[in-house]
Amino acid sequence: MKEESKFYIIREEILSDALKKTLMAKELIETGEAKTINEAVKKVGISRSAFYKYKDYIFPYSKFSKGKIITLSLLLEHIPGILSSILDIIAMMKGNVITINQSMPSLGVASVSISIDTQYMAKGIEELIKKIEEEHGVRKVEILGE
């Protein structure tokens, strides 16, 4: 009996160089910056055999999250307008807010969960999270689920 494949979300920092370079090569091919696999692997400095070994097993998170509803968990400082700023970022990136739940502030911080439809987002979830994390008063951003 064949075992069912499991999927994990792993931060880029702990990936091996071979896996990171495989992703980079796939992106070069996808964007047209490299016309062939051979050209892409040379540009990123990985062997063709390593590329072929990993290419079907590693994907950027945005490939799976595009067009789906994701839920973000945020920890925000109790600052006027911070939630509005975050909603502006989501709107700017063409995310569609489905639900917002916010706790009462305690010790100067509040928990917020936001469900977002990512169907029309031009950029990936990673870029959205990065922009939210850069906002003054945001202490923590996590993906809760899809």
C-alpha cells in the first residue's frame, strides 16, 4: 500500500543550498530569464542532476496559496490606525478580506486574525507577510491555515 504524501511549510533559512537553488532555477525558467534548464542551473550554480532530483518536490508557498483563502494571525500593539494600515496593505496587494476577528487589547497588544482571498493578488503571500511585518506596531505575523 502506497503511503500518502505529506506536505510541510518550512522557512527558507533552513533549506539546503541545493533546494534553494532548485527553486531559483525553476523561477528563472518560469519568468523566461533562462530559456533552458541547462541555462538556469548554470546561472544559479547547481548541477542538472540535483535540479532533476528536487524539481518535482519543492515549490514556493505562493504556488499553493494563489486563489485560496488564507488566515493570518497577527499580534498588534494597541496603536490607533494600525489595523487600518494593515487592511490598506492587503487592499494594495489586491487581497480580498473575508473576515476579521480582533481581541480586546491586553497589556498593550491585541490578537487579530484576518481571512484573505488571495485569488487576485499579483504577488505572493510571502510579499504580503513581509510588508505587514514592516508596519510599525506589528509584533508577529503567522499563517494559521488555508
